[in-house]
Amino acid sequence: MKALASLPLLLLALLLTGCSERDRPLDSPVRFEGGVYGSFYQVTIADPLTQGEAQELEEGILEVLEAVDVSMSIYIEDSELSVFNQAPLDEWQPLSDELMEVLAISQAVAEKSDGAFDPTVGGLVNLWSFGAEARPREVPDEASLAERLQVVGFDAVELDLAAMQASRTRDVQVDLGGVAKGHAVDRVAAFLDREGIKHYLVNLGGDLIARGYRNAREAGDDEAERWRIGIEAPLDDRQEAQYVLPIGDVSLATSGDYRNYFEEAGQRFSHTIDPRSGRPIDHRLASVSVLHPSNAWADAWATALMVLGDEAGMALALEQDLKVMMIVRDGDDWQSRVSPAFVAYFGESLVEELGLEAEFDSPQMESTGVIDDA
């Protein structure tokens, strides 16, 4: 009888312990991380959080990431995008607001880049062994290449934004790999904003968005420091930050050719496919980073500029007033090129400190600083 009488007191103690654990303040910053979309996610929050608040935020972040995957993955047979790709031609398909938004961004960048960015390149990506099809990594034959290249073109996707519907006029395979991850970054950021989080850094496989400051909890306004992110050197064998940039209230996306590729007969074939030729890119541009309020836009622009190469890509960046850093191979070293908008955002003193010399005399291209890779 005594044991039974003590049971309510034991339960009460456990409940109180549970409540106190949920209310326990966590050391700042709090970081959530794991695998997603074949890559990784890392969300760092500098706001003061309790154990319970952190758990709820992590659950919400994972729900957002899963929702984007279910909508836009080409690896999920019944995803919203996969169903759209399998729908009959010339028939309008109602789509979610999120998928329509990403398709609209894709259409805009495709038009402004004259097809250098084109999400209907999915069939070619598969042909070159970088997509969802299980194919050996080898150079495809010319007949197969010509067949798939013939149908590529975002003009085959019609959008009715007023009615939130879309249709395909040719049998193109829409692959949003060049923009969907950026959209996911934006969605996670929007979730954190709704939850009242003021200071955070979201990183999905190198696509980033930052808000506020990294030491907001400890520092006053005069001592607060921006989030610091690294731009990698174009090295095949290791990851090494070549530049460290302070960012806040902006997003950054980087596209590069030095991580995902295969080699055949001594030639390297990049995973980035030029939709206009149907072949992997083959030029000096090693990576391009774009800063933009929206990571979806930054992601799409980075892909477009990467396809265009350093000269044509920078010309388009100047035309669109984009904040851009390019790393261009120069023998065993490389050059760094930055746009005027990039200089205006970071300030001339930081640009000079990093060795990114920029001049604005030329309407086509500013001068560049050579950065040694040692």
C-alpha cells in the first residue's frame, strides 16, 4: 500500500523534471544538422532558446525540408514535379503556389540568360549520368544526345500564374535541381521568421541565407558580428576556404565544377550541362557565387552564370546588377573577379583586403586580382 501511495508523487516529480528540462536555456548558438537532398543541412540560431523551443524549431525545419522534397524531387515517383512531368501534353495541371513560384523564377532566369539556365535540361542531365536515371558514367553517343537536345527548351512549359497551373507542350523533363535547393533555403528562413527568430544562418549544401548577427545573445549592438561564410578554393581533393565574407540579411549561392564530375580518356566532364549544346561546360570558370535577397534566385543565377563562363557571365551580371564573385582558372593558379554590385555591398576596403581589385572604367568587365592558391 505504501508503494501505491507514493506513485502519484513519483509521477508528479517526473512531470516537473520534464517541464524543467524543456525550459532549460541552451548555450548559444544552437545548431541543427543532418543529411538532406543527397547533401547536408545546417541551421545555426543565435537567439536565446530553451530545450523545448529548440526541439519545436528542429521539427518545423524538418517538416519544411520534407515538404519541398515531396513537391520538387525528381527522385520521388509521386512528387508533385514527377506527376507534372508524367502528365499528358497540352493539358493544364493545377500546381501548388510553391512549385509555381519556382517555375516562374526558372522561366525568368531562362529568358534573361537566353537559355543558359533551363530546367528542362533534365533529360540531358540523365543522359550524362548525373540525374535520376541509373546509367553508367560515360560519354553518351551522338544520336542519343541529339535526340534529347531536340526537345530541350523552357518554351515547352507554359505557366498560367493567375490560375496557378502549368502545362508541357513537348515531352520535356523538368529538373529543378538548379533552383529547388535555393527555394528550400528560402522556405526554412521564412519558417524561422514566422517563429520570431531574428539571428540565424541556414546552410543547405552550401546554399546560404543569413539574418541578424552570429553573437547577438552576448554582444551589444556595437559589438555584434555578422555571420562569416567561406568561399571555397577550386580544389578537387579537399575543401578549403579561399575567402571569408561577412554577410547579414542576404543569401548566397555558389555553383562550381570541381566537386561533381567524371573522367573518361583523360577528359573531365562536369555535372553542369549547357542546355544550348547539350554537353557539360568546358571553360575556365571554376565557380561563381551570387548574393541575392532570395536564395532561389541566387541559385538559378549562379547556375546560369556558371554555364555562360567568365566573360559572358560577368557581362550578364553587370547587365542585371548582380552581386557576383567568380573564380577563374589561370593555369595552376586562379583569378578572382567581382562585380560592381558586389563591391558596393561589401565596401571597397574589404574587397581590397581580400585582394579583389575592381575597377569600373570598362562597361563590360572590371579588372581582376590574381590570388595565389598557396
